[in-house]
Amino acid sequence: MPVNRVPVRNFVDGLFVDGPSSFDKVSPVDGVVVADVHLADSVLVDRAVQAARRALNGPWGATGVPERVALLRRVADGIEERFDDFVEAEVRDTGKPASLARQLDVGRAVVNFRQFADTVSSEGLDSFLTELPDGRRALNYAVRKPLGVLAVVVPWNLPLLLLTWKVAPALACGNAVVVKPSEETPSTATLLAEVMAAAGVPAGVYNVVHGYGASSAGEYLTTHPDIDGVTFTGESSTGSAIMRAVAPRVRPVSFELGGKNAAVVFADADLDATIQGLGRSVFTNTGQVCLCTERVYVERPVFEAVADGLTAFARGLVLGDPYEASTTTGPLISQAHRAKVSSYLDLAVEAGAEVLAGGGIPDLGADLNRGAWIEPTLWTGLDNTARVVREEVFGPVAALVPFESEDEAVRLANDSPYGLASAVWTTNLQRGHRVAQQMRVGMSWVNTWYLRDLRSPFGGVGLSGIGREGGRHSMAFYTEPTNVSVQL
Ligand code: NAD
Ligand code: 6OD
């Protein structure tokens, strides 16, 4: 595996900038320091916000849609040209298998820019011919304007995918952004700055500031008085802190937050396909996808078969070097996150769980044992009262719980303060539609998981977020409409 300790700098007003200090970024694969990340202090964050404001008040603010669409397409091409560099940077920061980084993270970054170029080209707004009872007539139409200078604060699990999922629509709509990547995954946002500059994105339109959250770059950015809105993906508790931070200035927020997603397996499901789908939904990216399934409700007659099949799936996962073709599963993101996930492994056993697979820290040999590895883990014997069935673990874990009827399955799945995603597995399509629509979530899949159409609304209810992004839903957040009424 290539290891080199690289400097990772802030990108402000079109230039790479050192911070007043720096911190080590450690690989979760083997604990080796892989990057020296320059921290942005409040002065540098302020410079980034001012640069974005100047860009917005300058020629960038006057660009038309065709010009921005062409720019987005050049950015997509630029990522493709440096595809391997992006994969290497993402693997260096996260330790995820290179095959996953290629297919999911970097592949989707390219698609994000192209998809939002398409969306902004085709989206219009309302127009009405108004005819009042007194005979007056008017043409009412609305035009979109950019929301302004946006804080884009993103997490470490799908770093480039989630960043571009917000930056692409933001730029498509003519905003200027200051991005704060996770302290765990600073590299691809920084590499993207090189691509942006090469593609001709004007100075100040895309800025990157590095650092932590509270009392650091994240908080400096979200409390900055000249930010017009915050688009954030991360933990629900962080969303809550950001909401408080912007409340005094009443700024709009778009929040994609945590999940505790349920799968519901009916006895009539195609069990082989279901087990493969469930396996993907529980263990992809070591369970570190907000959409991952952590609760599996199974109709009693097939409970044992599903438990056996999923256990075999978990035991078949291969942990190891991200560049080995046989590797399916990487480490958790950090030692701190592993300590949190491990504490849930203990809690499950204390709550009376039977451990079907995993349950501990694997022995992978001297080098990897310094990393943040954890065993893919499955439990039975728990119910919805256990903390591990209620709280988001964000690791490769799931609890299997039996149910007796459709009504009970819906009740159990909806018994959660979160409401991001669900998956229903059944060959009865009427039931599939019926149950999927009753799920208290933003996204409900039937006989699949994480199959996305980027034009469809993405987001959650309850603790899982505020608002929807995707296609025209993104246009709604990233623009301010002005209505014009012309008397005829
Ligand atoms: P996190 O909330 O700890 O951090 C996310 C980002 O917020 C980071 O850049 C961090 O530095 C910053 N931050 C932290 N505290 C802050 C503060 N007080 N002010 C401003 N910024 C702050 O989340 P994480 O641990 O990086 O990511 C994992 C979480 O993200 C999980 O809960 C997961 O479910 C959630 N997530 C949700 C979605 C979704 O689409 N719903 C997608 C991916 C991840
Ligand atoms: O695929 C996407 O567009 C998306 N926003 C995925 C989020 C995954 C959460 O970890």
C-alpha cells in the first residue's frame, strides 16, 4: 500500500494556504501518520468567507446557467482525468477498499457534477397568468437567485461523494462555498481544489478550510456572520449544535443526519437475493454509511434461515489491505470511533444478546493491529428497548429481531427517533408498496438498498434531518426565488 506523509493545505481565494499550526492525520489501516493537515484558525476562515463574498459580488455572480453548466462538466472531466489520485487520497484517509472508493466515492463525484449540470439546465420555476375578479390581469413569474455564501460541512464516511453532492448543486445555482471537510478526511476536498482551479472556477468560488468542529474551523465557519446558509451532513447532535449556531441570524439549513435504519424481511422474500442485499446494506463501508441497516426485522418462519445466511455473509467478509483485490472490508475511521463501536459491542452482550458473528476486535497481524479494525457483528436476542437497537452505532453491526405480522413489523421499524431509510424484502409487490409507504423515513427501498436516482428527494425525518436534496429539491435549497408580478 503506498504510504507518504503529504501536506494538506487550506484553499482560500484561489490559493493554497498554510495554517498557523497543523495536525497529524493517521491512517486507520495501521496507525501510520499519512498527512500533515494545516489548521484554519478563525482569521483564515474569515478570509475564506470574505473571498467567497467577493466572488459572488464579482463576475461569478453574473454568470449564466450555460456557463456554469460548462464549468461543472469540466470539473467532472477533471476528476475523471485524475481518478486514480482521488482514489489513492480517499483510501489513504479512510482505509476503505480501493475497489469501493473507485466505484462508490470517486465514481459518484463525477456523476454528481454531471447530474447537477443536467438538472440546472432543465429546471424552471412557476409562472401564472393571474386574473382577478375585478378584471385586473398580471403575469406572475419567479426567477431563481443563488442563496449566497454557503458553509458546506461534511463528514468522513463518504468524503468526496458527500462533499460533491452539495458543492455541485451549490455551484450549479451560482453560489460560492466554503467547505469544511472532516478532520479525518481532508485530502479529496483539497485535491478537488486543484481540479476546480484547472477547470477555470474563479478564485473565491470554492474554498476549503481544515480543522475540527467545536471551537475550531467548523464552529468558526457556521457562526460566521456573513454566511447565508449551512448545508451539513453528519451526526444529529452536531446538526443540533449548528442549528443553535445559526439561530441568532436566522439562516436556512439543510441537514442530512444520522440513521438507525430498519430492514423488514417477509417470509415470502427471495431469500438468496435478500441475504445478499441485507449483507450489503449492513456491511458496506464497514457499516459507515448513514443508510446502512442496523435493525433487521424478520418474519418468524424464515428467521433462522435469514440469521444463518447473514451470519455466513458476515463470516465471509475479508478484512485487510485496501489494495488487495480480495479485500471486502476496511477498518473503522479512527481509534476513537472504534472505542465507541466497541462500547456498543459490550452493551449488546450486557443486554443479553446472542452473538451470531464477530463481537470483538480481530487479530490481523502486527501492522494492521495498530489500525482501527473491528469484526463484522450480528446479534439476536435483543428487542427495541436495548440501547444498541435504538442508538446509531455507525459500524458493521446489526440486530436481528423476529416479528409475527405486517402490522407488528411496521410498528417495530417505525419505533425509532431516527427516520432516514428502510428496506422491505418481499415478493408480494402489493405488500412491498404498502409497507414501504408506511415507513416513517425519507427513503424507502423495496427488494434493494442504496439504489439511487439523483433526481429523487434525499433526506430524513425526525433526528435524521431537515429538508431534502437531489434534483429540483437541491435547486430549492440552493436558490432564493424572487417573484415578479407584471400587470398586463
Ligand atoms: P460529525 O457530526 O461528527 O462531523 C461532521 C462534520 O461536522 C465534520 O466536518 C466535523 O468536523 C464538523 N463538526 C463537528 N462539530 C461541529 C460543530 N460544533 N460546529 C460545526 N461543525 C462541526 O459526523 P461524522 O462523525 O463525521 O460522521 C458520521 C455521522 O454522519 C453519522 O451520524 C452518520 O449517520 C452521519 N451521516 C449522515 C448522512 C446523511 O445523508 N443523512 C450521510 C453521511 C453521514
Ligand atoms: O448517495 C447520496 O447521494 C448520499 N447523499 C448518500 C449518503 C450516504 C450517507 O452516508
